[in-house]
Amino acid sequence: MSQNDKAASRRDFLKLASVSAPAAAAAIAVPGAKAEAQAAAVDDGKMQDTAHTRAFYETARF
């Protein structure tokens, strides 16, 4: 009978661990203060001049 109790307690532990770990991660990930929204980028139909696009043009052989 002690083996059944031990197996049941392991199962209970794993059930609890599988439910509580994501809940703990979600509680930590929720920030206390709201972040400010960034200004919207101007969409004039052209590519934005950013470091990313400059790197693309440098690696592309035009």
C-alpha cells in the first residue's frame, strides 16, 4: 500500500508542478507600470532609412 501512496503523491506533485510553474512565470512577467506607446512611423511607401536597411544595401551587390 505504501507504493501506491508514493506513486499517487508523485502524480499529485507533477500535476501541481505543471500547473504552478506557468502561473508563476506569468505573475513575474506582468509588469507593474504600463509602457508608453512609441510614435507611429511615417508610411510614405518608401523603405525607412534604418541601420537594418543600410546593412541590407551594403551586403547586397547592386
